[in-house]
Amino acid sequence: MATVVSLGGPLTEAAAATLRNKGVRVVATESYPPKAGAKRLLEQEKPEGVVIRLVEKMDEELMRACGNLKVIAKHGAGCDDIDLAAARKLGIRVLAAVGCNALSVAEHVLTLALALAKDVRHQDIRVRRGEWDKKGYRGFEIHGRRLGLVGFGQIAQAAARIAAAMGMEVCAFDPFMPDSAFGPVARVADLDVLLRQSDFVSLHTPLTHETRGLIGRRELELIGSEGFLINTARGEVIDEAALVEALKNGTIAGAGLDTFATEPPGDANPLWQLGNVIVTPHCGGVTDDARARVSTVTAANVLAYLKGKPVEKRYIVC
């Protein structure tokens, strides 16, 4: 009987049942399991498949601990928590549920933008402490404002459609996408131009050597004192220390953050002390709807690969 271990939390019950009904044992850990504990479990279970949910890193040591690992499946799209070079070296297939949570993340982008524009955080605090003073409200309409998307994959494309329906102007920067992908969205060839011209800048790049620290002090200055930064991609795409400084100094107006340089972040993170930031716990893509789609596709892909059946090319990472 084949075994699949879900590192960092369980699959949905329906997805787990899909595997069990085909004779596959399913074992799950808690979120962010310590590496030593994860290694012991993998050595004990000897899984042919591993699903990656919330972990620090699936590295070569953990891959080798499995003994006979054939496939790693990311419960989501971003694979920066999987050592792809090690997987290639060991001949392990890596899959990802690309696009399955795109709509949920895209909606989260607009939720953060609206919350910033309408000053939701402060108004909620004031009402809860008994204040009822509209004179201090400084909300504004996002209709007619410009949303600049850095990266134009499936999430950004979905965000562009929602934003356009709300009356925003939308532009995007992505040197790797063909012109045909942009449709009615204005393509911007220079990142600096997009940063200067956008009211809201939303990040949608994978974490790579080139994108780590992509948004630093200089880029934040380009966004300017009336601009907002939104990140639902990877926290390391932003120089977090530079962001804290920019928010403190009013270099930018505010930020909506769903991801952070270290996850989970520490209690002493200086972002928590800033009033012009709205934060969420990397939950943009884990609505019940998206989680069901991601789990279903992940389970189906793992099962197909273990049974020697084809997996759609869009889900194959390496």
C-alpha cells in the first residue's frame, strides 16, 4: 500500500478520501512541523508521495529520509519551500496546483486595497472604543485609481478583471509574458514607470534569486507618499526593513500584507506597531472554496502520478 504524507496540515476530507479509496494511506502533520520531527515521521512512514502545505523547507535531507519518494506536490502554486534542484537530482517529480486558488488570492488583493482606501482598520477601532466621529474619516474611492501589477500570472490576471470591473485603471509589468496575455490591460515595459504611475502596487512574482528584495528603499520611494503597496506573493520579495522605514517616514501611504519575510512572523515584528498597515496571516489563497479546489487537484495529481497516469502539463513543475 502506497503512503502519502501531508506536511504542514491535512488535505480536505474529500481529497484524502480520494486517495484512501484507491488504496493510498494518508498521514498529516501539524502546520510548520519542526524539521527533526518531520524527518522522523518520513523515515517511519517511507512515503511514495509528499504534499507540501505549511513547512519551512522540503530539502534534500527530508527527501532522502522518505526512502522511496516518487512525487512531491505543492498544496498551492509557489514552490520556494521545495528544493527543486534536489528533487531533480534525486529524480523526484514536483507538481503544483497552479491556478486553483487564483480567484481567492485575487479577491484578497482587492479586499486589502479597499480596506486601505476606506481606512477600515482605524474606523473599526474607533467605533469599538465608543467613538462616532465622521469628521476624521479620510477614505477615498478606488474608482479611477490605477492598479499596477508586478507579475501577470493567473492571480494577477484575475485581479485585473475584478479591478477593471470596479472602475480602476490597470497596468502590469511582466517581461516573461507574451503580449497576447495582457488583453485590455496596459503593458508597462519598465518597472520603475509602473511604480511611479500606480496608486496601488500589487506584487505577483514568484520568489527567485532575481525577485528576492525586488522592492527596496529605492522602489518604495518611486511608489511615493500617496501610493500603497500590496503583497500576496512572497514576503521576501520586499526588503521588509526598508518597508518598515518607508511606512514610518511616510515614504508610502500604507501597505496591505498577506505574506512576510519570516512565517510565522515573530511577536516583535515592527510592522505590528504601524497604523498604516493591514496584515493577514498568508490566508489569501485558503478560503474554503480555494482549499477544496487545491486539495482536490493535489490529490488527483498525486494519485495519477503514483498510478502511472498522465498529469496535465500546467501542474508539472519539474
